[in-house]
Amino acid sequence: MKADHLIEMANQIGMFFDSLPDRDEALFDIAEHIRRFWEPRMRRVLLAELDSGVEAGFTEIVLAALVKHRESLVPAAAA
């Protein structure tokens, strides 16, 4: 799974929620959408890209949502 494609998808989600008047609600909704609808390996790749320190490609709102709600996006360890 290519990180560039996942970042593009996350940015599209961010564009949708960016229209919400409440910024905190928008950040939560972006993270919640990714948590609920993306499979664990997709989230792992996205978070690895975030952790790499290279923030290029992320829109400002998506970057803020990922940083603020990172813990909720980490997939549970496989049993």
C-alpha cells in the first residue's frame, strides 16, 4: 500500500470535514473516519509516514487531526 495514495485519501477526507464550523469536531471526525473505515495496515502505513518526520503531502487539517488523535488511530496489537 503506497503512502502517497493514503495521504491523498486522508486529505480528501480532511477536505470534507474542513467545512465544519467547529475545528475540534472536524479534527475528531477526520481521525474517527480513518479509525472506523480504514483497515489496520492502512493506518499503520499512514502513521509510519507521519512518524518519518516528512510531513509533505498532508494538508494542515489532516496533519493536525493525526497528531491530536494519534493514539486512537494505532491499531490494536494482533493477539
